[in-house]
Amino acid sequence: MRIRAAIAVPAASAATAVLLLTAPQSRAAAAHAQPVRCAEKSLTVRAKAAAGEPTVLRVGVTNQGARACVVDRVPTVTFGNLDGAALPTPHGGAGSHRLAPGRTAYADVRTIADPADPEARRVGAVTVAASAAHRGRSFTAAQLGTGRRVLVWEPVTTWWQPTRAAADRAVGLS
């Protein structure tokens, strides 16, 4: 009979249990939810050629907003009026990268493997966006520090990294 007594629930307790089960999620549970996509206006995007490496661009994105948000796992990097964008390295760039308020993520872009390549294209500007849905920010070759043009052939970009050194390692700079 003890088991039966433990299973029996008074009507008032049953009503309380139903209310608890149908109540909205707690704030703690909501805090663990995935942040929203970053608004482009809350981000600052930067780009500059790596010192002594005009074929490697260092890019960064900083969350200027008050809340954490997400950007695409890899930056979208396009070159002048050429079709296409830099491909992610390693492959599998789908997904997101979380940016806490005030934090910066870094990526490196190798614009061309061999500057002497006869198939190299030359562009006057590069556009970098933290997410494919953003317009991004354009940088002239002079602003990037690559001279009058940026050489491009089969460009690749790293995933967003927590440090500049990690981005350098991911593209083969040490």
C-alpha cells in the first residue's frame, strides 16, 4: 500500500504539476539558446595585407553590439568585379561563429599561391563581409597595402579564429 500512497497525487498538486510543465522556459534555459545573427551595423570589419606578404590579407570583425551574436563560420571575400569568392580552408565552411560583445574574430585570406602565375587576375578592391547576407566593406588595394592592384588566383580564406596567430597558422604563416 505504500507504493499506492506515493503514486496518489492530490488534485491541487496535480494542477501545480500541470502549470509547471506548461510554464515558459526559464531565463537560464533561454540564456543557453543560440545568439541571433549579427546585424551588419553592429560590426566593424577591417582588412590589411600581412607585413611582407602582399598575397595574404588579414581580416577582422568586431562585435560593437551589447549582446553576443553570430556571423558565418567564414568571411565572404570577393575581388573587384570577378565572379565568386574565396573558398574556405579547411572545407566545410557552413555554420556560424559566435562573437561576444566587444570581441574580435580573425581570418586570413591567401589571394594567390604564386604571384608569378601567368593566370593571375588583378583587381583594384576587395570586399569583406562577416556573413554572406551582408553587403560588406570594400577596401582598395592602396588601403590594403598591396600596391596598385591585388593579385588573385584561386583565393582561399580561413574560418574565423579567436586570435590573429591562429588565423596565420591556418593559412600557413607562422
